[in-house]
Amino acid sequence: MNRALDIEKANPNAPAMPAGGERESAPPSLIGLTRAELRAAMLEIGVPERQAKMRADQLWRWVYHFGVMDFSAMTNVAKAMRASLEERFTLARPEISTRLISTDGTRKYLIRLADGAEVEAVFIPGVGRAGALCVSSQVGCTLNCTFCHTGTQRLVRNLTAAEIVAQVMIARDDLEEWPTSNEDRQLTNIVFMGMGEPLYNLDNVAKAMDVISDGEGISISRRRITVSTSGVVSEMARLGYDTSAMLAISLHATNDALRDVLVPINRKWPLEELMQACRDYPGLSNARRITFEYVMLKGVNDSIAEAKALVKMLSGIPAKINLIPFNPWPDAPYECSDWETIERFAEVVNRAGYASPIRTPRGRDIFAACGQLKSESVKVRASERRAGA
Ligand code: SAH
Ligand code: SF4
């Protein structure tokens, strides 16, 4: 059943991928570049060294505050310089191959990157201060959590920082939120809960956060950016020190035997080490709590005893608990717990002092919910490419 209200192919005029998978070499886009990279781009078009920073700052404002898509809109940039910019660069965003809007207002974007790989970003209204964008950090995921659809995707690579930033720009374009307003904006929060394990791509995630949180541009503050990890303990301290991001942990089990199965990275970093890394997370306080995500799997991890174990395990850690009803996908080996079971589990969590722990599933009708993200098109395109070769 597809209850999606609006299915459309965006950008119908965008050039198709040439047969054989090669792309004509288009000029590079400035979208997603850091301040240092924009400055280097200025030097490349012959801006003298002493002016490069000032020019890059000007450009920054046009790109990330006004969101312009055309160099001609940059009215305080000299005509000659606009012409050189135009010749050498573009302001193109990656192509949106499909855009879906759910009956609940959730918007899902399937984004085609320059090499033809695809990732998803999902805008969820009513989450965070006004609305959160769930972004991807990798194409696919190398980890194989048994309840997650993304983990079954074969093609995997890290996203560049620019590709991460571009997801935010695409959502802003679609929500018509340029120039960046500080009042009344719909996109106020970012969650790294899309495809991929962000702590396996931390350098690019951190670089992207520098761009997204910059107050002269997109201006989403670091305390409104949450990074979710399956438990890459070795990178957690660096995440805190380098980015000041809010942390979310995909916990899903309260004992190692079960977590080894559900979240196999647990075999490398078992619960005790994970919990210690949480206690040590830089900046942790009652105002900056860690979110613990717990997917509700029927007959697997949803007993009252486990609810009690969960509460006990988190005692002493400033924490929020998020119970996520399992979102099914084709041939998934699990089912979602019954509603009464979830409520009874939540009741135990609630009595321990954690408010509103159940996360309402969003965008289920468009397969935009947690763990449903998987770009089927990757496979289709690969076979198309083979046919074309
Ligand atoms: N790789 C990171 C971030 C992306 S997953 C991580 O695992 O934390 C975002 C959240 O969705 C994680 O908590 C993940 O465990 C959860 N999730 C994955 N598949 C799900 C499914 N089918 N139903 C509900 N939640 C799921
Ligand atoms: Fe990867 Fe997260 Fe899915 Fe596990 S839950 S397979 S870490 S995306």
C-alpha cells in the first residue's frame, strides 16, 4: 500500500548518467566547501592572496546564508569576478532523483551523487525545536545490525563533507528557507541517523558540522546536532572533543549475548566498555544528555525484565531513552512488539523518571522511517550500467 501523497521526479532536465557510468567532466560545485576550501578556490581563479579571505567570506554568505544558485545573484561581487567564478565553478546541488512526501508531512529525498551512488535524507516535522533533518554519513553501511535494512546494502563508501552538507542545502531549498532565518524556521535540528555509521567517517562528519553550525551561514548550532552510533567506542571521545555534538547510542539490548547478535559491533566493544565511554563523554551533563535508542523487537528484547535491566544499566548517566517501534522491511527477520508490550515496557522506563520514551514512527508510508533506508536504485543502476557497457 502506498499512501504517499506526492511522488515526483525532481529535476527532469538534469543530464542522465552516460552509458558505462562515466560522466562528462562538469565544473566542480562550490556547494559544501569549508571556509578554507572556498579560500583556495578564490586563489585558483586568480584572486590575490591578501584578498582571498575577504572574498571567500563574501562568497560564504551568498552560498550558506542566502543559498543562491546563480553567481549573478551575488550583487556585491564584481562582474569580472562573477564571470571567472561562473567559468570555473557551479553552485549545483546533487540531483534529487526522487522526492516523497508522507501523509504525516515527513519528506524523503533520494539524492544521486556525482558518481551515481545514492543516499537518503529525511525531513521530519515536529522533532527537535521545529523539525529535524535525518542525514546520511555513508552510502550503505559496513556494519550488519540484523534488524536494519541499510546494513543489507552492498555498496558502501564514505560521504565527503560536501555531500553531507549538500543534504542540508537540498532540504533548505525544498522548504524554501533561504536566506537563513533564525526565527520560525522549519529545519532546526540535524540528526546523523540516516544511512551509515557516522563514527566510521568522523573526519568528514566533523568537517560538515563546522559548515552546518557556522553562525554566518546555515547556522544550526552544535547542541541541535545529534550523532547516533552503534557503539564505535574508539571514536566517541574524539566526537565529543572535536564537534561538541549531542550523542545517541543505538543500544537495543541489555546483555552482551543478545547485543552481539543484534548489533554485531558489540563483539568488538561490549556493553561494559560502551557504558564507560558514555560516562566519559565530553560535556555530558543533565542539560546535555545521551539519548539511548532501543528498538522494540517482538519476543526478542521487549520483556519487563529487560526494561528493568535497561533502567538499571543507565542509572547514573544523564540519559534520555527512545523506544523505537521496529519498522518492518521486506523479508526482515523480526516483527515489531505489540503495542501493549511497548506501553508496558515504557511504563517501567517512565516510572524510573524518563519522560515520553516512545518514538512515534514517521513516514512509514514512504519507507522513510528508521532502518528502512536503502536505495534500491543502486542495484538497478548497476545493472543498467552493465547493460549500457
Ligand atoms: N548507524 C548509526 C546511525 C543510523 S541508524 C546507528 O546505528 O546508530 C539510526 C537508528 O535507527 C539506530 O538507532 C538504528 O539502530 C535504528 N534502526 C535501524 N533499523 C531499524 C528498524 N528497522 N526499525 C527501527 N529502528 C531501526
Ligand atoms: Fe549500520 Fe546503524 Fe544500520 Fe547498524 S543500525 S547497520 S550501524 S546504519
